[in-house]
Amino acid sequence: MAKVTQQELGELKSLAAPPQIIKDVLAAVMILIGEPNPREYKTAQKVLSQRSYDNSMIERLSTLDVGTIPMEEVVKAQGLVDGITIENVQKVSLAACGIFSWLQDVLSRVGERTGNLNKT
């Protein structure tokens, strides 16, 4: 899995008005980790702020069991980031590259497991 740092997460959390591409990437991640109201940026900010070891964002990302993600949620997440590339993300936020790479890894693993998703 792609490496995501606490520094990157902190920078993403601190964005007052993130570009839509960052909102879409974070919303897709929130969907995959099962957060309620995943498309609200405030949800992502709350989750990015969690620091306790067993509930930190880094811990949640590193321990996510791809096999437990409902396919319906995977399709929603994929729909939000279809057409987005790492180059698009780099243009607006270097801090978002790690979490975008993590997202792509998860979607790729699900796609390999099911054969149902397009690779982006």
C-alpha cells in the first residue's frame, strides 16, 4: 500500500477551501473507510484530526481489509475519482499524492479481486 504521512494528513486537514479534486479524493477515501456523510469536507477534517493510535487515519488506512468493503461503496468511490490522475492531484496539492496513491492501490486491489472496476 502507498505510504501516507501524518504531515500530509495535517496539511490536508488544514485546507480552509480545498480544490474540488481534493474534496473528491477525500470523499472517496471516506466512503471506503465507512464514514457517514463522506462527501462533506468536515467529515474528512474530523477523521484526519483523529490521533489515538487505534483510530488514527494512518492506522485505519494501513489496516483496511479490502475484502470487507461493500462493492456498492467501491463503485461510489471509483465514480468520484474517475479521470483523476496523480498528475492532476500533484498540480493542486503535493500533500494529497500519498492518500490518492493509497486510494488507487485499494481500487486496483478490488478490481483485481473482482474484475469489475476500471483502472484509473
